[in-house]
Amino acid sequence: MLVWERPEPPDRPVPAPLNRERIVRTAIRLADADGLEAVSLRKVATALGVGPMRLYSYIASKEELLDLMVDAAYAEIRPVGDGWREVLRSLAESTRQAAHEHEWLADLLGGRPQLGPHALANGEAVVARLDGVDLDDVMPMVAAVNAYVIGAVRREIAARRAERASGMDERRWQAALGPYLERTFATGRFPALATVVRDAAHLDADHTFRMGLDFLLDGIEARVSR
Amino acid sequence: MLVWERPEPPDRPVPAPLNRERIVRTAIRLADADGLEAVSLRKVATALGVGPMRLYSYIASKEELLDLMVDAAYAEIRPVGDGWREVLRSLAESTRQAAHEHEWLADLLGGRPQLGPHALANGEAVVARLDGVDLDDVMPMVAAVNAYVIGAVRREIAARRAERASGMDERRWQAALGPYLERTFATGRFPALATVVRDAAHLDADHTFRMGLDFLLDGIEARVSR
DNA sequence: TACGTGCCGATACAGTGTATCGATCAATGC
DNA sequence: GCATTGATCGATACACTGTATCGGCACGTA
């Protein structure tokens, strides 16, 4: 077969100059699309058109890559507003929104200390906007809000995934979980819980998040201006 | 070589009757000793003296094993006390204590919906003790406390691990982290943060946890008795 | 041109979760 | 009592993981 008849080999991904940013962006793209378990050094490397070991010039371990991903996400989390209440609320809401856009964040947030530049810049932005607050109150306030957000977001994303996993539509979810809870409650072993689940008002995710956040901010207000 | 000269083979671990409880207890023992990454189906099976695939008669996947571990841990989390404030505080404190005894809990809490019998029994115990509270307030209150605890405990355990990992003593930790922060702050890019870290009072883990919890409970109080 | 040197990445290794399917054993039918 | 069937169990295998190793290559220097 002559050259002319043979098709050219497909374009290889050009060995573009590598750097941490490109690596992290690629990993985030994979994680956004298919979750954290889709992020392996081999897959990231393949997507970049390089061998797996190439990445080890830029990171020392996979954990470092995950740290870099989280720090990159922190770049999207910026509090705005005036006054400590607005600032903390906006910190919480924008963290939550980042986790909605990058569900894998829910798996990583709070899992390791965040000391990267964007995380620190985020802390700086928050603290700088709390300038009216007593210096000794700043850290506890921010820590409490962050703790609440991390936990709330984890539960929210976990619930979302469970729904999604039980068949793509919400029909099956109710078909699978509803009966289980019905049967469980029917045993009579959880009467108080059954009553609450059956009779109390059910808030959606947004309202649940905001209500908890309001609790917290109200409580902070009571202490800060005591 | 005659039989008499040949040593008997070493005692095999007797193929003790298997059940989920033994499997879960073994997995928890491994996780307590060496962390979650020490829990592999092979290691659990080996510790039980059986082949890996044997476990699949009792669980459908590793995730199910982790779910069972979390549910087993919930058996140790029981709120006590009278009045919603005492109950919620005790829920928070006993959850935190369980995570101190089983650090791997910090990795799993909030990661998947908890619908196991012990988790439900825990919910039942909490809700049953909140009988004075308006029915529509119960879930938001409990959800908020749980969210806070999950986040707070994750951060606390993460910090503890970081210290422990940077050399067994605390010397190296300060030798490694202190200078990094010093250098970072010395750049002048995080002035407000630097001021707080350097000049504000530093609470230990216990006080930080309780302070955040107090914020939250105060805020709940404001709403519940409005 | 010859030599030393540093680095890059192919290969290899030990480990993972789990699908597969042949061997084994109990129960059943004659 | 024996043959056959059926179910069950677990050894083997597979695809994949993170990362250590080290041969070979390119490059800078003598």
C-alpha cells in the first residue's frame, strides 16, 4: 500500500509545555465530569498526552494533586459584602456554590489543612472584612461558619448523589427508599422519628442550609455584641 | 522424610463461622489501628482467616462494608440529658468523642446517607428527647447540629493528623509549618490574617469546638423560643 | 571528539476491588 | 444405596491503581 493511500496517523496531542496549572485544570475537568474516582494519575497524564511519571516532576504524590485542586477551587470562593454578618453569609453561600459546581469538593473539604495561596487569600479576604470585630472573636466565628458549611455541604451532596444513583429519575429513588423507610417505621421501633418524617414540614436543600446558617449567625450575633 | 520428622503445618485460623458483625468488627479494628487505607477486603479477609471473595456473601461491595462500619460506630453515639439544649449538646459531644476513638469516622461522616439501624436508633433517641419542641423545628435543629459537628470534627482530625505526620513530636511540626507561615506572612500579602494569627488568642481544640457549638445552640434558642 | 552528568519516562512492582467459573459438596430422584 | 443434579464457594484472573527503579538518551563541558 502506497503512502498516498495510507491515512496519516491521527494528530497526537502535542506535547504542550507542562505546568502545575495545566495538570490541575485537567484533573478538575475529569473530576467535574465523572467524580473524584475518575482522577487517576494515569488518566490525567493521558489527557495531557504524557506518561504518568511525567507528573511527578510537578507533584510529589497524588495527595498533593488533590491539595492543588482544592486550592484552585478556593480561588472561586470569595466573600463579599459589608459587616460581619453579610461577610460570613457570603462566605458560606459561595463555598456552597463552589461545591455545587465541583461536587468532589464535598469529598475533600476539611479533609486536610488548607494552606495554599488561594485558601490563604480567601482567609485574608474574610478576616480583612471583619475589621470591626474583636480580634479574639474572629477565628472562632470563621471556624464555626466553615465547620457548618463543610458538614452541611457534605450531607447535601451525599443526598444528591444517592438520589442520582438510584436510577436517573426521582421515581426510582422514592420507589427504593420510601418503601424501606415505610417498612422500617412500620416496625414501630422509631416512633418519634416516624412522626417527624411523616408529619413535619420538609424543607428543600436551600432552605435547610439557610436555616442552619441563620441559627449560627444569630448565635454569633448574641456573643459578638454582648 | 517420614511423617514423624515432618512438623505439622501451623494451626490455621479456624474457619470460625462468619457473619457481618465479625467482618465489621475486624474492619474497625484495622481502621482504628492504621486508618481507613489499611482496610482492604483482602486484609480483612486475611485477618479472619478466609479468602477475599468469601466476604461477598455478606456484603455487595466495599462501600457497603464502610456503611456498616459507620452504622456500628453510631451504636456508640447516644445523646443523654433533658431539654433540647442538653440533648443537642450531648449529641454533638458524643459524636465528637466517637470520632476521637475512631478517627476514620471523620473521613466517612456525612459522606453517604446514613440509614442503618443504629443511625436510625440514634435519630430516634434524639428526636424522642426533643418532645417539647415544635415538630417543624426538630429536623432543622438536628440537621444544623449534625452539619456543624461533621465539619468541626473533620477539621479537628485533619489538624491532628497533620501534626502527627510531620514527625511524631510537635517540634518538627512547628519547625515545618511555623517557618512556612512566617515566610508567607512576611510577604505582606495576608496582613489581616497575619495579625489575627499572631496577635489573637489561640483556643485549643476543645474550646474551639464548644465555642462554635455554643454559637449554634444560642442561635437555635433565639428561634425556638421566639 | 570524548567524556561525564543529569534527567526523563518506560518498565516493573505490589497492591486494589471484584467478575468469572471450575471444583466441590449437599440434596434429590430412582 | 447410588447416580445425578443443583447450588455454593473460593481460587484465579483482570483491569486498574500509585509510585520506585534505573537504563538510555540528550546535553554541557573538556
